[in-house]
Amino acid sequence: MADDTFELELTTMAHGGRAMGRHQGQVVFVPYSIPGERIEARRTGRSGRVAFAEGLRLLEASADRVWPQCPHFGPGRCGQCQWQHIDYAAQLLLKQDVLADQLARIGGFDKVEVLPTIPAPATQGYCWQLSLRVNRNGEIGLPSDLAGQVVWPEACHVAHPDLLDLLPTLDLEIGGLRDLQLLRGSDGALMLLLTMQNDRAPELLSDLPASVNMLLKGGEPVNLIGASHLLREVEGHCFRVTAGSSFRAHDALLAPLAALVLEWLAPSASDHVLDLYAGVGFFSAFLAGSAGLVTLVERFPPAVTDAESNLEAFDNIDLIEGRVEEVLPELETPADAALLDPPREGLSSEAIKGLAASGARRLVYVSGDAATLARDARRLRARGWQLRQAQPVDLEPLTWRIHAVALLERSRA
């Protein structure tokens, strides 16, 4: 074999979705492979002490390998799903293992309980949002695993069928378009959310089977056609979600996620609970019935307006527009517990400092990235919180993305 071509036994799944093996003492990461497999690999690059490779030939297959159903899956094709070749039960175990590994290696939590991954009721058609990008050549499609490339979705097994049915009805030759999101509401209403290269509104047909909104460069939404928001209903709670406001796309797991957060926060009728990075008030709608006071903090103005509407039935809500880092030091009422639902980048040092001064003894952290969660749990431990347990929730089946809920507690000073 050539120097860059070698046999490799894969032993572990790494954060990021690649299986890992060792060749001549060097760690090698390979996509589209599974721990336990033996492959013929070719080195494609290096970064520091590790190498990256592609699989050329499967020498010994894992018993967990299945035939991927999507025609766009595989190297050089659509980059949205990375694990369609892995049996779903094995995916759940791998996500549990990767989360435990990240908590141990990055956070130093080698004895924390990581519970079995909560599975999705279905692994197809679960996503109520489809994001398309425009590349430098003006081609539109799903991002490829090749930088700068896109793939037109003739089929997509994770997107809701209504979103795929909408695609052929659209004239996507929109000058200056940067990316496009297709979204679905609980009532079946559809929305196009455009991001342009500049803030100039495009010319559009008025008979589209969907509302159309545009995000300006600063994130402000502009309504172009139809409704400015969608409605999402979860366990009897109806949420208005304005264009640009965040709301998780996996509808079937939202109720179990909210129930888990409520169980772990366990607020009493006298508790003051902080809902940080609160969005449109999704978690607060479930917390307000148990807590004495729920204080929401959200920086995106349209989401704050949504939260006001979504929580108008409750009289124990305090809604604050602003950055968590700036609001926490100004709070006058000590907190008993806090819900953290930050972006994937996690918590800033200023946010952790504010939490430490808030009085909150119990934290429930809803995370979309295992490595970030491990890092933040380590930093919170330095402020006195102990990580008690972590629960992965499979909000993105067929991908390597790991969502998890973590419980942290600290003793009274």
C-alpha cells in the first residue's frame, strides 16, 4: 500500500460523528464508519497530532451497519445526516457513550451518571425546518460535506413531507439570496424565511402557498407576504413563533423534553426560577404552573414579544429583554433555580459569574453540544455546582448531534 493508504481498525466514535482508530500510534478519524469495523483507509489530512482519512474499502463490517435509505447520503453528498448507515438502536448507544466521554475528558466528570438516550418516536419526517443555502456559483440546496458545495434535495428523509412538497412550487431564482429556511407550524401553515446578501427585499409572486419573511443583517424580521409568525402547539400550550425566533424543529420530542426539565427543576410554589435564553417562553409555559415566580431573560426583541403573548395567561411571569450577562447582575430577587438553554456556543464567563451571584442552587442545562456542555459544567463546578446526571435526548436522529439535559446542584453557602 502507498504511505497514505493503510488498514485501520476503528474502536471508538468521536464527538463530531467520525469513528476513531490508531495507525502507527497516531489517532485517525474516519467519517461514514462504525466502531468495530476494519477498513482500508486513505489519509486525507492532518491537524496537529491527529489525522483524517476516508474509507476506501470495508474489510470487516459492523453488525450495526445498515443500508442508508437516502440517495443523497454519503461522502461528497449531502452533509445533513452523517449516521444513516448505523442502526438506530446503536445510534442511541453511541450518543450516550460520546456524551459520557466528553464529560469525562473535557469536564473531568468520569463518574457522573449518563442515562440512556431518549429515542425519537420516528427517525424520518421529524424535522419541521429545512435550511437551504446558496453557494458562490448561485446554486441552492442542502449543504454538502464538501466545503462550498450544495445538494438539491430530490428526497430528504428527515424533513417533514410538507416542506418537501413546497419546494417544487417555489421560484428560487431570487437575486441576492444567501439562504432560505422552510418552516412548518402545527396547523400546517408554511413559511419561507429569506436571508439576503443585502437588506433589499426581493420581488416575489403573491400566490405562494406559504408566508414569506426576511431577516435583515441585524437579525430583525421583515414581513413580506402573509403571516409574520407560525403557531406551534405542545401539550395544550400554543406558541406564537415570529420569523427569526428560535423554536426546536423536532415536534414529537418537545413534550418529553419539557417534562424532563420540569421534573429536574422541581420548583415549589415559593421558588423563584430563572429561565435564561428563554426564547418565546417555551419552557416557562410549563414551569409557571409550579413555581412562585419565573423570570425570563431573552435578548431577541421579536422573541420577547412572542413570549409576552404566549405567557399572557400567567400572572407570575417577569419578562426581561436583554443579554443574560447584563441582566443577571441587576436582579434584585435571589433565585432558587435556573434553567439554562444557551446557544450551542454555551455560556460566557460573564454569564457564569452572574449565575454564581444569583443564589440559584439548582441548575438544569439544556444543551445542543456535548463538548460545550462538558466545558461549561467544569466551569460551573469551579463556582460550587456539582453535575448530578445527564440525559441525552435524540432531537436529531441520523446525525451525530447530541442534545442533552444536565442537572447541577450546589450546597447552601
